Amino acid sequence: MSKKMDPRVVRTRHMLRDALVELIHERGYEKITVQDITSRATLNRATFYLHYRDKLDLLYQSSEEILNDLTGRINLSFDGEFDFSSDKPHGIFIQLFEQISQNSRLYKVFLTEKNMPHFTSSLMDVIIDFISKGMNNVQPDDQMLTVPREIAVRYYAAAFLGVIVWWLEEDTPYTPKYMATQVMRLAVKGPYINNPI
Amino acid sequence: MSKKMDPRVVRTRHMLRDALVELIHERGYEKITVQDITSRATLNRATFYLHYRDKLDLLYQSSEEILNDLTGRINLSFDGEFDFSSDKPHGIFIQLFEQISQNSRLYKVFLTEKNMPHFTSSLMDVIIDFISKGMNNVQPDDQMLTVPREIAVRYYAAAFLGVIVWWLEEDTPYTPKYMATQVMRLAVKGPYINNPI
DNA sequence: TTGCTTTATCAACATTGTGTTGATAAAATT
DNA sequence: AATTTTATCAACACAATGTTGATAAAGCAA
């Protein structure tokens, strides 16, 4: 897919994406113009319009690329098994934190800068998807759930995403494996030792 | 505070805020201009600049007003007690869903429309605050937590917010009290009946 | 009510950014 | 080496911005 692309196109889009990320970090998405992006990328403004309709289009396409990459890698490390009985986090959880860690600059900007909502909800969709698969795997019977399935899925997906955002805001102070273990523990055991449930 | 305001000012700001909410719903925040907002509000464009610096300023001030209102009401219904041993949701949880339900149009637009990130993170701060207080109340000893406190706080705050967003996206299919019960149950008991923890 | 103050309206203006075009140069592909 | 594709550049009409000064209308205080 990306192999049959003209190298100039690849280069140009990379430069535009990088410029976008930098500028959002510096000024916030609202305060950036197409002019700013192209001059930061040392490209002509007309070149921008050869690739993207407008600023929002660049943002969306960049989000899509990075998230397609993530889902691809998550699916690779999903062996169809979910084991929630131990403290050991599932490979998917580790993979999730691992991938984000490796692109932390982009993820941090897209997830934590003010007025960057689209990316957050797209990543949420990715997480909802694998949480949903995981729950179906562990307990396919709706009768055995304490709350409606869709609410539980949202609950855990949002919890995970929230921890990811915190982790990025703090500039990834813990390893991906450690983080995966923490969210696993909260989901399985809750926050308190000797939980009186 | 709002009592000593000129009624024309109150009226104008209300109209601008309402127009903003409507237009975001129709076209998305990105696609709106100050022109659009004032003509929808049947006001002169110059009047807009009498009150707000730009589109973003209107958004931020509107967010702040609605969230100040929310925190005020939450604090009123906080009696200093937290009881997580039963299924009965705490008054704060109910109050949270109740308030959002009563302003569901604005909350839905501000929380679920693409590219509306600021409001989401502000509401997150509100929720983080009371979750944090609640956890300190139940278990002030860090040694008795399964994970670092700040991670747990983020985890539960994000989980709650995620459920709220889902609930708004689905046009509030359940009552506030029902919703408060569900998130309470997930936090305390987890998703599965006969949880083998 | 009257007089004073504040707010909203309106038209006009310079400025900035947008999105497009047609011609030219440079790079990649075959 | 010939052909196709991409990037550059200058120029364009258009739309939106943010500000101004004058006028009218609404609110307030006595």
C-alpha cells in the first residue's frame, strides 16, 4: 500500500504531519493556519492542497494512519485467549502501551492538547473494540453480567484510555508493561487490597 | 454575581451561547464562523466582539459557566460520607447524572461532537476531583492500594466520564439514578456476577 | 419623568487566510 | 531517454477577521 507511493508524496505528507504536530504543541490546533503548516514544513502552500482539503483533513488522515498502525499491531498479538484470573496482563494490553510509547510525541499531542477531540474518540473506538471482544470471550452470557454489556464495555474502555492519557501527560513515567499490569489489576481486583467484596 | 448584570448582556450572551451549541450540532465546531454565530443569534457581528475575543473564547466561557454550576451542585450534595459497601449509589453520583440530564443538549454537543476536546477535559477535572476526595475518604493509606493512587483516580474518573458520554450519545436511555447505580456496581463489584476475585 | 450610562447596531476598513489556477521546473518511473 | 507525476511560484477572487466611530436604543438612578 505505502510501497507503491511516490517517495516525494511520502516525504511531503510526513513533513506536513510533523509540522502539524509541532505547531499544535506550540500554539494549539485552533491557532494554526495552513500557511503556518506549510512554512514550517518548508513546502509551498499549493502543495498542501495537492494532498489535503484543509487543516482538518490533514488531522483526520494523520489520525487514521497512526490508528490503523495500532490496530494492526494489536490484532497481531491477539491469540484469541483472555485470562483474567492472574495478575499477568494480556499481551494486547502490553502491546497497546508499547505502541503508544513508541509514538509518544504524536499520541501525547493528539490526546492531551486542548481541542483535539477527534483522535481521542477514534482511539476510544479501537479500545472499545478489543475490550468488547475480550468480554465476549470471558463471559458471553448477558445474564451473568452485573450491568448491561454496552455500559460495562464503555466503562472499561474509558478507564483504560483515561490511564493512557494520564501516562502521556506525565511523560510516560512507567514502562508499558508496568502500566498494563496496573490497569489489569484495577479491572480485576479493584483499588483496595483485601477488597471486602 | 449574575444579578447585577445588565439584562441586555445576559440576553446577548445567552443567545450567542445557544447559537453556538446549535451550530456545533449542525456543522461541527470547525465549520462555524463568528458571522454564522451572530446571524443565527440575530445579533450584529460587532456585538460579539463586545463580549468575546473570538469563537474559542465563547466556547471556553460557556464551558466554564456550565461546569461551575455543576461543581456547585455537587458540593452541595456532598455530606462528607462515602459508603461503598452497598449497591446504593452515593448522592454525588446521582447528582452528577441528574445535572447532566437537565442540560443534556449542551452536554451532549460539548461532549460528543468531534473536535470539542476542551470541555471534556474540564469535566474530567471535575470528576477527578470528587473521585479523589472519595478515595482519600475510604482509604487514606497508600499502602492499602493495589496501584498508585493517581492511576486509580484517573482510572475511575475516566470510566465514569466514558459512561456519561455513552449515555448522552444514546440520548439518555436510562434514568440518572439507574446510571449512577450501574457505575457504582462496576466500581465495587466488577462486571461479572459471582466474581471469582 | 429626566438625565446619564451602558449596550447594540451599522457601515466601513485594512488585514489575513482561503482555495484555485496555469505555467514552469524538478524528480521519479517506465 | 521519454513520459508521467509532483512541487514550486505568482496571481487571483473570495471570505472572514477584528477594529473603529457614529447613531440609536435600552437600562438605571435620582
